[in-house]
Amino acid sequence: MTSLKQIARDIGVSTATVSNALSGKGRVSEELATRIRTLASELGYRPSSAARALKTGQSGILGLVMPDLTNPLFPRIAQNLSIAAESRGLGILIADSRGDAARQDEALTQLVGRGVDGIVIVPQKGTSPVPDGIPAVVINTASDPRTTVSADHLGGGRQLGTHIAGLGHREVVLLGGDAVSEVQQDRIRGMIEGLGPDARHHVAWGEAGLDAVPHLIEGGATAVMATSDLIALGAHSRLSRAGLSVPGDVSLTGFDDLPLATAMHPELTTIAQDVQTIAEHALDVLARRIAGHAPDDPSLAVPMRLVLRTSTAVPRALSRQQETDQQGANS
């Protein structure tokens, strides 16, 4: 069985340094801590939970409250948090609040009652709970004053808006799932900023918004920007049933870069989250709070990445005009 001494010998540091890096205590540089955690994971190091509890009074178990595990994004976040916890010698108990704020509060109470050392919360839309008497971190959006770390939802929306405006779209539908969601509101605000003052936009929400998409396209809109890949999939279905093609008649974008983005035809232009960095930062901050150290850094917004695929193109009318202009230049 791999021991702290073996890891320390392989890295060339003391066992105390290895212990501090795995627990988040003490002063260990992030670069060295990452090397130590990576090696510990590769060697299959597993600390004794019983020994930890006797020595520190801590269980070595964290709680994780997720808003809805049926959404494909949230299991990805949970998996990355689990990997980050495992590399630190910690376990995770996961609770699914299933889209219900009351169940979220109940899950927090149950996890505290099970003796977890700290809790990671991905909150229900429109809420930002922080349990009393236990270290906690919140993964939400930068506009939430209690958030610890988030994807830069505003910046991601801005990237998409800039892309769509750059293609020449001037009439755009912005499609969200629920106006209560701070994440979706931030994404739409970013889209509007990226589109700039020359573009007109229509914001639509929920099932009514999805149903309205074909009519808005018939009214002159040439692009639909959705606040999630799942919503983009729903928009794609409505467009197809109305006999409208993507991207021929309308460009379409999503958000989150879920596996379904490449399963769609055409493949979906979207925004990717750096879920690994979010998970690592959340666990680093939580470990410091469990150790009794106030984190020095403010809340972090992790940059997002534009993923260009084939669901976006120059508007058909503009493309025809460009072809006409080119033919005239060549004649």
C-alpha cells in the first residue's frame, strides 16, 4: 500500500509537506500541491479514515448538494468534484435536491447531521444557501455575492454574441429556460453585450419561448442563441418541424458543450466550461476553510471557451449579397 513516506520520497519533500498538500493545510505552493496530489492519485494512495478521525477529529468526508442530476451538466460537475476530492484523500456524499428549494435545505441539514467536514453547494436557481456552523463553498455565478467560484457566464455569453454579430446577424432571438436563474440571466446579459448596439434582440423564456421561435424567425430573426445546449436542442426540434433549416435559414448556438452538442446535426456551436478548474478551486478553498484559514482570494470566475461548429453561418440574405458583390467585382 502506498504511504505518505513513499510519496514524499518520490517527490523529494517531507511527509509533513505531503500531508499538508493532501489536506489543504499549511503553506504549500499550488504547483507543488498539484504534483503531490497527481502522484498520490497515480499511486492509488488512500488515507485511513479511521486514523484521520482519531488524529484530527475530522471524517474526511465532504457533502455535495446538486440542484438536479437529470441535467447532464451537473453529473459532470459532480464527477470532477469527486476526482478533486479523491486526489486529496477525501470522500464525497452527494445529495440531489431535484429542483426543489425545500429539498435543498433538507439535504444540507442531513449532510451536516452525517458529520461531513464541509459542503459544496451548487444551488437551486434563485437561491444561495450557506449552512451555519460548517465550512461551505458555493458554485454559482459571479452575480451571486455568496459564490466562491463559477464559470464566467457573462463572458461566455459575450463571446457568443460577438461571434453571431461578426457573422452579420442583426435580428436575434435569445432563448432561456427560466428567468429566475441568475446563471441564465448572466448568460443573456453577456449575449446582449456581445451583439452590440447594431443588433436587435428578442428575449423569450421557457416552453412558450420555444414555441414562439419559428414565428420569430418568420418575422425576420436570423439567429437563435440559447442559454443551454438542452434548450438549443428543443429549439432545433421546433425549427425542424416548421421546415426551417440550421444554419441555412437560422443560426443556432447553445451553452455548456454537452455531449449532445456533437450528436446534433449540424453540430452545435456552443460555449465550454472548464469544470476541472472550477472543481479544483472549490476544493482548495473548502480545504482552507475546514483548516480554519480564511481564503485570501475573492470569488473566482473561470473563463469559458467558444467552440465553433457548423450550426452558425452568415445570414442567407447577406451571403447572397456577398456573392453578388463578388460576381460584380470579377466581371
